[in-house]
Amino acid sequence: MVENGLFSFDDPIFNERNGKKALYIDRDLLNDLKVFAKANSKCHQNIAEYALKLLIHSNNQKVQLDVDSL
């Protein structure tokens, strides 16, 4: 948000997007994620970030990402 030619550091959109990049996913998957998030009273963005972090950083052999099948 710009006020009097100056950027406002309290801009909620800027604060949410700061340090983040867009990630494009299939619209049906996004809809499924939103339904899942609503059923669990959580934010769909937080669930997606958590799931990706868990897959990428997990040392647990039960949680694996089969990159070769993509």
C-alpha cells in the first residue's frame, strides 16, 4: 500500500507475500486442498507449506517422494 508516495510497512498483502514465490498447482488439487483445510479448520497455504517441508526435509523412511515416477 502506498500512502503519500511512501510505502506502508503495515500492508497486509506485502507482509504475507514477503519472502515467498508463487507455486502453480492443478486447480482440482487446490480445490481438494481447500476442502481438506476447511474440514480441519486450517489454512490451505499452511498445510501445503507443511507438507512440502515434511517431504523434502524428512529423514523418515516411511515418508518418501518418488521423483522418478514424475
